[in-house]
Amino acid sequence: MKKPKTFAPSLAGRCLRYMVMDLLGFGRMLSQDTLSAMRTGSSWHKTFQSRLVHETEVVGLELPIKNGELGISGRIDAVIQEKGQMVAVEYKTVNGDKFRQIEEYGPLFDHWAQLALYVNLGDYDRGRLIVDNRDSEERLSWDLLPDPKWSTWVITRIQLARKHQLQRTLPSREISLGCLHCDRWQRCFKTAEERAQMVQSHPQWEPNPSLPERFVTAHAKDSDSHCAEHSN
Ligand code: SF4
């Protein structure tokens, strides 16, 4: 029998239904703009990693993170040693508009949740999220410490997703402003108009289980969820 698909850490902060669609192998609708941003991001990634090797004490690049019980499999961009601590580094690039939103509201929730998974399940001393602006080369960064509340939330979400994966059922929608940018939205709404209406009447993300209070999200004016927790 075919082995169930593994859970990619980048899914940790996504809508539960989206996670399950990924685990069940549903396709994504990627626009030309998204594909081009992905290509540029990938080249920035390589440059970032090669600079990191010269500027810091790098333990490893693309280090695997695995958890057999939860079926997680992924790679951490870099792990560095700093002041005797092991730091997991997650690198992201965004366009200028998104960068301004992040500057104002804090890191995107899914970026933060991915790093929280690395730090809490990978047993690192701390995590560092680095976000570069592809349009201006500005940079933002935040540090994150291990936190049992994050650990519990992330593990519970993955377990729920796995349960649906094994039963081959899709969970209910977790409608929010994020649906407007979701590349699997056609599996949730019949038309873009229906999506716009539903999102307008329910813009706030209410995941199951709900977020611990200190991770409550603040929504940017027009799009994705941001994490209220900036750094530790
Ligand atoms: S459209 Fe919304 S509810 Fe559907 S998978 Fe995407 S984020 Fe989740």
C-alpha cells in the first residue's frame, strides 16, 4: 500500500482544510506571477545561504527535520551556532507591498508557525525568521524561543490533519481573508463572487483549536493573517 504523504512544515500555520488537501495530493492553481515570484525567491534563497556560510558559524544548510509519529518531513534553511546556542533559521522573501504590511503588523502567521514547528519539535534553542523585500533589498528579522503553547497547538493541528488524511475526508472551511489568496480556493467556493461574499461576512480566521491568546492574529487591511507575537 502507498505510504501516506508526509506533512511539510510550511503547512503548519495554514487553514486545516488546506493542509488536508495538500496531504491528499490536491493540485494548486499557481498564477504566472506566483511561479515567477517562486523562481526569484529560490535564487534569493541560494544567495542568502551562501552569504550565511561566510558571515556566521553555520552548522548546516537544508538540515532535515523529521518526526515519524506525526509524519513530518522537511528541511530547515539553515542552522547556525550563536553564543553557544543552536539557532534554526527560516528565510523568506516577499514583494514590496507585503513587506510593508509585515513591517506594520508583524510576521505572517504561516511563516511564524513554520519556524515554531522547527524550534519546538526540532529541539532548537531559538529560531530566527528573516524576511527580505525583493523590491528594495530591505530586511526584517525576529527571534522566537521554544514555547509549549506553540508546540501543543502545532501538534494538535497536525494530528487533526492526519486524521482527515487517513479517513480521506475534508474538514470544514476555515474562512478568512486568507481565502482571497488561497491557491486551492476553487475546492471551497463555486465562484469568486461567492468567495468574496463569504469572506466579507467572515474575515477573521478562527482555526480549530483556537489560537492561544498571545498568538491571536491581527489582520492586515487587505490580506493575510499576521502574528501578533513579534519576538521573544
Ligand atoms: S479557500 Fe479558504 S477555507 Fe478553502 S482551503 Fe483556502 S484558506 Fe482554507
